[in-house]
Amino acid sequence: MANILPSRPRQFTSRRSFAVVASQYNGVYVDGLVEHFRKELAEIAPGSTVSVYRVPGSFEIPLAVQEIATRGGVESITAFGLIIEGETAHASLIGSAVTQSLMQISLTNRIPVIHEVLLVKNEEQARARCLGEDLNRGTEAARVAIQMAQAMSEIRR
């Protein structure tokens, strides 16, 4: 995993709308991602709205993302979940299915889907990426969401 966050993009001057789909499972960690996302987005895109939708677990994220993508009206959709590896292949199977689904939804609907459904080895990695300040993937997701919204806006002009 990368040890640095992407640089902060230029500030948005117009109000934008973003969606987040977040797993309830491993809620303390996922809530940390959502909180950091909101905080960073408020700095980069003041006045923008963030609609947060909760689903039971990471496996359920793609269906909610697909529904939002189909409905439209948002600059990007960010998916937050946390999967901690266990002794079986279950975590890896869920991680692969979610990853493939999110990419397909993004391509089919031509909307940025920011993938932050993390597959970690242990709670130490989860704390560093979800609750810490240095490598927080919620902060990273907000920066990527803005950069993709800016890029797509430029491409579509």
C-alpha cells in the first residue's frame, strides 16, 4: 500500500454533489473514513453536499452504488468498507467481487466510483488507514473524488 496521500487538488469554487456508500460492518473504522472524507471535502469543495447511504456490509455496496449511478445527479460516488482477512478465502472473494463490480458500474454509467473498500491484514492496518491522520484513505478518497470530478468536467467540455 502507498505510504503517502495524493496532493490536495485545487479548490472547487462551485457547489457540487457527492455520494458515499458506506458499510455498517466494522463501523468504527468505516465511520473514520467517512469523517475524514467529509472533513477534506469541506476544505476542497466548500458548500458541496455529501449524501451518505449505509448498507450492511461490503458485499452490499455495489448494488447501492449502481442505484445512485443510475439515478445520477452526483459528481462521483465513493465506496467505503473494511474487510479484515481471516483464515479462509472469504475476505478475498468479497474484495474481488466488490472491486470488479465497482469498476463495471463506473464504466457502464460513466461516473467516477472511488473504491475505498479496504482489504487489510489486521486491525493495526485498519487503524492506520481509517482512523489515523497520515495515511487516512477517507482523506485520499475526497482528493480523488475532486480530481476525478474536475477531470471529467474538463473531458466533457
